[in-house]
Amino acid sequence: MSSDSMHSRPRRGRTPTDPTQFPQRFFLKVKNDILSVNGPGFLSYTNIEPEIGSQVAISLDCDKEIEERSVYINFNSVSKEFHVTMPTGLHMSVLPWLKNEFALAGQSGFFSVRENSSLPMSSGTRFDSFAPPYAMSFKEPDAYIQPKRLPLPTVVFEVGYSESYPRLLRDKDLWVNVVILIKWSLLAQSRIKGRVEAWRKNQPAPLTFVRGFPLQFL
């Protein structure tokens, strides 16, 4: 990892003590912030330069103490936003639901055994091979479907709870094909409402809105 001396010249509009200005200091700040949170949570850092955000995301992903926390690390090199999600049960419920739906689809004959086996799915995996202008971005989606032999997922699920809806929208354009956004909000009397949106890429345009519908649990 680069030393502070390699990045010692302050950027305009930042103080010399700004930890986001140096990879090592920013890494230590984010790591300490993560370790200080007990349970679910969400950390957000803005105006992070691509070279710093990319380097720190990779370093955190390789850190054993951070790995034990099972957090999701995300960096958008275009919006310069760095986020860390300590997932809730809502984040972690997507993958079991997705696997169950695919199992039912296989049992009903909608998918053949061969088709089902060619569509592996998982969550929390590191992706950092995006095309420009997102070349230095880093994403760990809540769930995804990645056909065999493809470098990136073709269907991605991004869940927001503590995260803002505008942030979910900014992140969706990193992905190459279909993104399903799920935004949850807590209501009074322990009720939860949500909204699901599907976005699909139409080359060469960015992802375009396909359909949305509300969800509510009493």
C-alpha cells in the first residue's frame, strides 16, 4: 500500500489532515469505523478519488479483521462514493429467496436441469473489472446471477435499508444487463414497506426503468 509521502500534496478544498486524501489514512479510518459498529449499519464517505477508493476497497477486502465482519464494500468511481454495509436480515434474505425460486422453477419444468446448473448465483462477491468510466469501481452486490464463463453478473439485486434510494440509482449503472433494486423503509408500529424496481440496459444507453411495484408487510 502506498505511503502518505506519495500523496503528500493537498488537493484544493481539503485540509492537510483530511484522511480521505491519503490511502493509508483513509484505510485506517474506514477500518476503525467498521470495527466500532456492532450489528447492522451503513457507513458513507464522499468525494473519494478513484485511485484512493479503489486501493482502499481492495485492501479492506483482503483484511482478516474486516472479513470476519461479513460487510459489503462498495466504491463508485464516477460518483466518488465509498460505502460499507453491515447487512441486515433484509439484505441477506434475497439470496435464499432467489435460490428457492430457481428450485421451484426447476421442479415445474420452467428450467431444465442443465439450464439451472448454468446459472450460478451468490452474494457478497467482489467485482472490480468494470468498463470505463467505472473502471476503478468496486462492488459486492446483495445477490446476483452470473452465467458460467461470463466475467460479470447479468442479473444483480441491490437492497437498500439504511442506504438512500438516490444512492441505489447511482450504483445501478455499473452493471451490464439487469438490475433489480429493492428499497425498504421502516414504518410506525414495526411495519415495513418496500419498493421493487427492475432496470434493463439498452445499448448504448444506460439502464432504463422497466417496472416497479410496492411491497408492504404488516
